[in-house]
Amino acid sequence: MSELSEYEYRVLTFDRHTSKADARQAVREHAEYGRWELARSVIYVGGIRRMWLRRRIMRVRRT
């Protein structure tokens, strides 16, 4: 039986005054404690940095 992987997403947004180190630390904490992984990262013209994190949805089957 082939299952498609389903993910849930969380978007982190940082303003232009947030340092790269602070943004990296926030992503690192989500990854370590919440089992999130970085899916996408974009820096917009105004300096806003947006990062999409994802993690696999664990479905428990009744036996």
C-alpha cells in the first residue's frame, strides 16, 4: 500500500532588524524540539525573512 507523505507547515517571519544568527537559532530550536525541518526560505525586498518549516504527520492505525 503506497501512502503519500502528508506534512504540516509552520511559517516563521522575521523582520529586517532580526539578525541571521537569531533567525537561525529560532529554526534550530524548532527543529530540535519540535522535529521540524526547513522546507523553504525567502528574503523579500524590504528585508523581511520568511521560513517555512514542515514535519511529517504521524498517523496511528488501529490494530
